[in-house]
Amino acid sequence: MKKWEKQTMKIAALGAMALTLAGCATAKSSSSQGNNPGKTIKIGGNMELSGSAAGYGEQQKQGIQLAVKKINKSGGIKVGGTKKKIQLVIRDNKTSNTTAASVAAQLVNNDKVVAVVGPATTSAGTAAIPNMTKAAVPSVSPSATDPDYTLQKSGKVQKYIFRACYQNNFQGATAATFVTKNLKAKRVAILTDNSSDYGTGLTKAFKKQYRGTVVSSQTFQEGDKDFNAILTALKHKKIDAIYAPGYYSEIGLIVKQARQAGIKAPIVGSDGMADAKLAQIAGKSNATNVYYTTPFSTKASATNKVASKFMSAYKAKYGSTAPTFSALAYDSVYMIKAAIEKEGSANSVKIADGLAKLKNFKGVTGTTTIDKQHNPEKTISIEQLTNGVVSKVYNVK
């Protein structure tokens, strides 16, 4: 009997020990969140490589690839006492919100990336958030500008969502100040792309900040080609400037048709115009007295060594001047690199922690500090086009 009791007690003790060890294993498992690197650091790209926003996605892809190539050439990213090279996995979200969500799932679950650059647009980026959050993997969008992009509905910050560009409210307000102080425009007409939060958000911010008179406020849709009716009506109104936030595809046509109609007033817009295709669509002579807000100026190389090196490398690789969206995507990769090196870890949760603490990051698009809402605090520029070429840059803080 005593022997049986001893055996029972021994079995019970072993069982208790097993449970304790199991409990430790469970605790360890629950605290080990997110994705971890292997021999390489996998970084994903959730990009609009086809569809209506393919122009932006392709530019950002080039910026991402250029950054990865440079980092790998120098040995990779320092993680603790070793260096690991980046393995890039880029997938096309086809400018579709549904596909963007699916791509996010593939990148974090199948490819096991530890961070993602993209998507380019706010809507696609927002669709990807649930899958990024569930996997505890951070993403840095080079160009999602909606003010609420990094926030939950409750107003709390999205832990794993960051961006390299400033928000629409800052961009729209800056344009309003520029129109008032620099262009001395007391009467303004507004043409808004109301098919996206991008255009409507910029217009809302502009109107809130502008102190002059809005004599006309008209809207258009993505894909529209003929703006003559709107412009003819504006021609007979006394206007000092036109504010037209939107993308180069439509704004290029607005500029062209406005000039053909005899409207010589300044046309001011947003970073969606920061593409050489704007002048191609508008015609070089028509793209005069045109302005737009941008986080990156092609003239920045004169005072920014990081920008100068980037622009030279881009020119050598792609044979053209580096566009804004390539610069933002390039910075996005380096922001992830800085976060990894700051934390001494390429675990995805640690990368998110590092991104949230990023301060005075020296990038191509300026010096960036991430605020509490995961937005970058940085300088904004306004470029002026004359005959389709950037002729002057205004820096606004």
C-alpha cells in the first residue's frame, strides 16, 4: 500500500511538473508574437502594380528595390551583432481593396514577412489593416494621406500602421496658406475629385484654412475626360486661383483645357500631381503657373546629401529623374531598417515598436519624427511648374 502511495505521489509530482512546464511553454508562446526573420529579413511590398493607381505603384516599387539593393550591397541590416540581408517579396494588389487585403494575408501568413511597404492608396491600405494587425506585422505606406488612416474608429492609434507621407489636412491647409500669402488670391474656385477620400479630404482642409472667398466649388469623378463645361463657367467669374486636388491623370486634362479656354489663373493642387506625366498630359506650355504640395522636391539635392545620392542612384538605374513616390517608398524601407537597428531585433512586433519611436530620421524626403498617431512630422514643399518643368520650390514648415 505504502509502495502504491509512493508511486502515486511520484506520478502526481511528475504530472504537476509537466503542467508547470506546459504552463511556461504556453506563456512563452503567447508572448512570442508576430513574425521572426530567418537567414534573411523578409520585407513585403503590397503594391498597386496594375489598375488605376499602377503609375504610383510602379514608382514605389522602383524606390523599394533601389533601397533594398543599396542596403544589401552594404552587407544588410544590423541585427544585434550580425548583419542580415533583405529578401524582398512584392505582390500586386491590382488597385483593388479586396485584393490588397488578400495580398496582406499572403505576405504575413505564407511569406512570413516581418514588415510591409504599402499599399500606396489609403483605401487599399485600410483594407489591409485587419490582416496586418492580426499577424502583428507593421506596414509603412509611402503615400496613404487620409488623416484617419493610422487610427481606429475609437480614435486610438493602429499599432502596426505607419506612413512616410503627411496627411491630407496638413497638405490642404498648407495649400490654403500658400494661396493666400504667396499668390495673394482673394477669390478662389475649387475643383474636387469626389470619387475618393483623397480629393474630398484635401478640399475640406483647404476650405477650413482658406480666409478668402470661394466663388465656385465643383466636383468631378476619376476617369472624367471633358471639363470644358465647368471651365467655361469659371471663365466668366473673377477668380485669382483654382484649387484642384486630385491625381495627375485628371488634373493634367484640367490644366490643358483651362489654358485652352483662356484661363491663365494659377492652378494649385496636391502631391497626386507630382509626376512628369502631368506635363505630358497637359502639354508643356500649358503646365505653367501650376503649383502642388509635395513631400519631396527634385531640387532638394542641392541641400540634402541623402537626397542627392538617391537621385544620382535613381538616374543611373532608371534613366530618369526620381519622382516623389519613389522617394517616399525608398524612405519607407530605410525607416524599417532604422527601426530594426534601434530595437536590435527583426521580430515584427519589435519593428513596430521601433517605428513608433523613430526620431530625427534623415531621409530623402527630409528629417522625420513619428508622432503619437504614427504620422511623420516633416517639412512640406510646394513646387512651381513653368513650361512643364519645376522652376521654383517653396519650403513650408
